[in-house]
Amino acid sequence: MILVAGGSGFIGRAVVRRLRVDGAEVAVMTAHPDRSRRRIEALGATVRVGDVQDEGSLPAAVRGAAVVVQTLTFPTFPVEKRSKGYTFEAFDHIGTGRLARAAADAGVGRYVFVSGSGAAPDAPTVWHRAKWFGEEELRATGLSHVVIRPSWIYGPEDRALNRFVTFHRWLPFVPVVGDGRQRLQPVFIDDVAEAVALAVEPHGPTGTFEIGGPDVVTMDQVLRTMMEVRGKVKPLLHIAPILPKAAGAVLQLLPKPPLSPPAVDFLTGDALAESGPLLEAFGPTLTPLREGLATYLH
Ligand SMILES: NC(=O)c1ccc[n+]([C@@H]2O[C@H](COP(=O)([O-])OP(=O)(O)OC[C@H]3O[C@@H](n4cnc5c(N)ncnc54)[C@H](OP(=O)(O)O)[C@@H]3O)[C@@H](O)[C@H]2O)c1
């Protein structure tokens, strides 16, 4: 059985669907079974309850799994909510350590961790540092593992590019925070799911691999391509980050905060990846941006 921790989320759902195509027996670990059960069962997977904030819940969650895939984050991502323990440090670093140790103790044969491109111990941003230290926790267990570090992922169910699609649908312009020059390597969700499916193979390569799409583009170019695929190019309206940051300073106090000043930085940073080693090790194909968008935006 393959346990996908976070299999009810954006990346996790795509991974479960892909694994089910191969006929794999898949269970999904969820911390919110009331909310996610129906969604998980609709994917043809069974439900395992487990919460990385509650270490005691993890041994039962991983029991009997041959492989664990971890693709989870806190519910208010990328906006931290400290009062609930929803922080990058708590989930990406400490939570990864807890789940990886539970998997090692349970005799799991292989562990695939969906981290993030740019993970580094001295990275300027907390999310990149927390991912790195989570990777280190996994490496320290001695488990056979693959770390996959995606850049910016897009697809029919993403919450990033689809926000701009909604703006494009309803507004005469598309607002963009910042100068639109941040460099991205958007990677299609199906390609990430394929890479994870290849990485779960028991005797396959191990190690740490970045994955990004074949196009290195600016945010403005991503949005123009999206509009061209949708058949109508509208003007881009660049908004100084200070404005959403000021709004985020207030909105972060809400129970489900939609924005915070650090989240604005998160959303306007570069996201690049060197996919060469992953292509060499696992050989998935990477879909060009226009082609990926055309599969669902026409
Ligand atoms: N999306 C991207 O572009 C991108 C790019 C690079 C890296 N990543 C990384 O990939 C990972 C997944 O991202 P995503 O976009 O798929 O996130 P997502 O859609 O928000 O899904 C998050 C998942 O985490 C689970 N979860 C929430 N709280 C939990 C807890 N306490 N214990 C265990 N599981 C919990 C949720 O399941 P329940 O609600 O059922 O508990 C959900 O399935 C993140 O670490 C993210 O940083 C994402």
C-alpha cells in the first residue's frame, strides 16, 4: 500500500489519481477526515487519519505502508497562523521529521517528500529553510528516499494561476503584485504527479531532485500566455507590493487569513529549478507552458 500524506490536497490528489491509473493500492493520510473523506474516497483511496501536529497519531497512520509520499502543508498556506501552530517550521521541518521517523519505525521501504525548489539551510526565506531542515530530518532517518523539489506548479485545480484566470474572466485588466519580472519555471501538475509516481518505484534512484517546467519565463509572460490560450489578451496592472502588504498586515488577523506581508513576498519571489538530474534519473517528459495550459483553459 502507498500512503499519500496530503493526498486530499492539490498535488496529493494528482499523485493519487496517477498512482490509481497503475492500479496501486493507495491510502490517504488526512488530519481533517470530516472535510476530506468524501474527496479521498472519490479518488479510489482509503482514509487514514494522521496529523503532523499530533505525533501520537502517526504510527497508526503509516502502519503497513510500503511507501509514504508526503505532500502536505498547513491549512492557511502560505499565510502562517501562529496561534494554531500553522507555520512553515512546524509543518515542513518538525512535521516532516515526525512523519519520517514514524515511517522508519514502521519499517516503510521508501519515502518520497515533496519539498520545494530553493530549499537551503541559509536561504533568506523561512519556507525555504524549513523545507531544507525537513529534508535533513528525512535524510537522518536512513530511509530509502527521494526528495522532489518543484518550482511553481500550475494545473486545473491550482490556487495560484487560477486566481489570475478568475481576474481575467471578470475584470477588464489583470492585476499583478510587483513588477511582473520575477522569474518562474511553471511546471504542469501532471508532470509532478508523474515524477512522484516514478519515484515510488522500490528499486529506483534515490536522492534530491528539482523539477521545473521547460520554459523560464517572467510572471508577465506566464499571464500573457494564459490570456492568449484563453483567447483574449487584456492589460496587466502592476500593483506596488506595499499595498497588498498593508492589507495583509490587517487580514492576517482573521481566523482564515487570506494574506499576510510575508505571503506577499512568497507570491512574488523567483521559482526556478534545474530539472536535468531528475530527467536523467527518472525520465519523465516536461510539458511546455502553453501546451499544459491548453489542456484545461481552452
Ligand atoms: N502548489 C505549489 O505550487 C507547490 C510548489 C512547490 C512545493 N509545494 C509544496 O507541496 C506541498 C503540498 O502543496 P499543495 O499545494 O498540494 O497543498 P494543499 O493543496 O494546501 O494540500 C495540503 C494538504 O495538507 C494536508 N494537511 C493539512 N493539515 C495537516 C496536518 N496537520 N497533518 C497532516 N496533513 C495535513 C491537507 O489534508 P487534510 O485537509 O485532509 O488534512 C491537504 O491534503 C507543500 O509542502 C508545498 O509547500 C507546492
